[in-house]
Amino acid sequence: MSTEKSTPQLLAPTRSPAVRFWAILLGLALIGLAIIAGREIILRGDPNLGWPSWVDPIAAELAANSYQPWMTTAAIIAVIIGIILLIVAALPGTSRYIQLTSPNTDTSIWARPIDLARSITANAKLVPGVQAATTTVRKNRIKLTVKAEATADSAKVEQRLAEKFNANLEELLIAEIPLEITVEQPEIAASQHVPEVHND
């Protein structure tokens, strides 16, 4: 009987484009320019407003046809931004999903790292001796941190967690992601204050 995982060759969830952040910045910049243009249109329509123009000084500076030091700086910044945008536009988007095993080749199952982390955390809290748990899922590591109960043996708690998750994750995930388990023992006061009793 074959134990190989079923890896359906179906389309992965749509990735968020790498240029998305820069596109948002460019959109905000264009909105800012539109606001400035709208302000100038209102100012031209009603000169009695008394608003100082933001465009006229720039236009006058450019119309003077004289070199200014800021022009070189602006040109260099424009070139750098253009190069960055070209590089980012060619980069593939980052995948925010982890592929899970599928019962057949007709179905592709994916999960967000946060969903996988929540599932692991919820199941970890069911393990005897675990008081609290948190999970962080990355592409190359799953980190499970639990706080053991005061009366629990940390080594046994870690062993139970390893037995519960190692085999399950190996069967669940298409790509193997190592699991790192950390068991924290709650701090217990080394000594307790006992009030003194004085006999008269």
C-alpha cells in the first residue's frame, strides 16, 4: 500500500503582488496631486479667497530657465524610484498560504499560517499539563510555546506534545516544516513569607 502524499497539480491561491505596496504609495501621491490641482482650480475661480498659490512659485521657477541645485537631487531621486519600481514589478508575489495534503488529485487544499497556528494552539491546550499555549507559523518553522501547569513535569508535557503533533503535521503538510516546542514552567516562589507569632 502506497503511503505517498497526494500532491494535486492545481493552481495555488492568488499571491499578493510584490508591487502592491508601491502601487498604494503611488496612488496616495496621485490623490495628493489631485487635491493640490483642485485647490488651484478653486483659487482661480475665486481670487477673493486670498489663498497663496502652491503651483505658481514652482511654475515661475521652472519658467526662469535657470539651473537650481535641487533639480539634480530631484532627478537622481526620480531615477532611483524608477529603478526600484522596475525591480519590484518583476518580483513574484509572496505566497501567504501553506499547502495541505489532499485525499485526491482533484482537490487542492491550502491554509493560512494563522489558521494553522490557531489549530495547533487549540489542540495543544487539550494536552494534559498545558496551562496556556501560543503558536507561530513560518515557511520554514513552526514554533509552539506552552506554559505548563505548576504541578506538571515539563519533560513529560513536551513529550506528549511531540507525540501529538510531529506525526500529525508530517501527514498534514505537503512540505515538511520542523516543529520547535518550548515548555515554560511557571515560576514558583522560592520562599513564602510566614508572619511571626509572638507569645506574651
